[in-house]
Amino acid sequence: MSLKNIFKTFICTIVILLLCAPVSAETTATVHGEIYNWETFEPVENVIVTVNSTPKQSIVAEYGVYTFNLYPGNYQITAKSYNNGSLAYQVQENMTIKSGGNYSLDLLLMPVYNQELLNDTESSQITESLANESNLINRGEDETSPVIYLVPAIVVLLAVLFFIGFRKYNHRQNEIMDEPSLSSNRSYEIDEESLETNPLPDDLQKVFDVVKANGGRITQKDLRNRLKYSEAKISLMISDLEERGYVEKFKKGRGNIVRIVDELNDENQYQQLI
């Protein structure tokens, strides 16, 4: 090859390289960002930042700011902060560069547990273990939460039942006190003259008539339902009729049976009394 041909080849090579250089520069991306502390969110100085490019790049971010020039691809950026020669904080972030341009990626340094003994792999394992333990704790809280809510619910239910029972008791006591016609201070004792003209008060007469119309006997519950009186009033009225000798009461099962006495079952004898 002549010297002239060598010179031409050299010139062509230089031209090709010059033409390719701008194309290569356009496909390069600039990745930059700031590094913060997870507690204070303040920039951290003197952090070692590394990216797994080819070749591997590593810088010291003196003022908490880093910059890399990278080609399109997938990368992992790692930042580490040391305290007295021991790893104290670190973070790893993955990013994908699709084309040239500017990419911003801020890093938040997290504390490293047992930094004197941990390497990067062990730190990752502990992080995963802590996450699993957190899930177990949350699951345990979810399982015990019904018990936590059940106890107050039972207390409230008992309080409501007690309140309802107390109100019923007071209502019954008030009904007894509001019925002076059947109180112990007033009875239906009348003399012989009033017995001939009006042997029974109207309310007692109603009770007696209902028992008589039912064949001379009726349960105390049915009697109360028919007359719409309170249970306390019905009980006192039956007792009054018993004292006067008109009816007799005896217990059957869980209730009481009210029956007209045998002497009054005869229609003629009853008409003589009234």
C-alpha cells in the first residue's frame, strides 16, 4: 500500500469517528439527584454513590448531590453513608433509561441494623424478615380485633338490659301506687245494706262477669288480656274477690286458675246475691 493510500485511509477513519461522536453523545442520558436522611429529610454529605454500569461508576457526593452519564439500559444505583468506618445508612434504587435526556432520582438513606456485621445481602434479608414480622403482627391484630370490640358490646348490652328491667320495675311500682281502689289502705268492705243494693264495685263486677261468662273458670293471664288491666291490678282484684267469697284461685303449672266458688255456680244463688 502506498503512502498516499495510507493517508487517505487515515483521513477517512478520522472523519467517520467525528461523525459518530455526536450520535453517541445524543444517546447518553444524564442521571442526577439529591441524597436525603430518612429522619430529617436533610441532604447528606460525603455519601458514596455507585451505579452498576459497564464499567462500574462510583463517586463521593460531597454536598449530597450526584450525577452519572449512562447509556440506555437497566441500572441499580446504590448510596452508602459511613459513620466511624462502619456502614450506617444505605439505599438501593432501580431505574430504566430508555433514551437520552435528563433523569432525576432522589435517594432516601435508611438506617442499617447491626452495621458492623452486615453486608449488603444480609441487610436485604433482615429487611425482608422485618416485613414478614410486620405482616404477622398486623394479621394478629386483625384476628384479635373482634375480641376487642366484643367486650364493650357486651357491657353496653348488659347496661341496656339493666335499664329496661329497671324501668319496667318502676313502672309496675307506679301502677300499684296509682291504684288506690286496690291498695291496702282501702278495701271493698261494705255493710249489709250496700251489699243488698250493690254487692260488688263495678271493676270487680266486670272481673266476676268475665269469669262467669267463661264457664265459671279462666286463667289469670286470659282474664288480664280480656280486661286490659295491669297484671298487678288483676292480681289484687282477684284477691279481693277471694276475700269476699266469690272466687277461688289455685296454681296450675306456671299460671293461676280463677274459678267461681261452687255455691255461686248455681244461677239462682248468684241472682239472690246480686
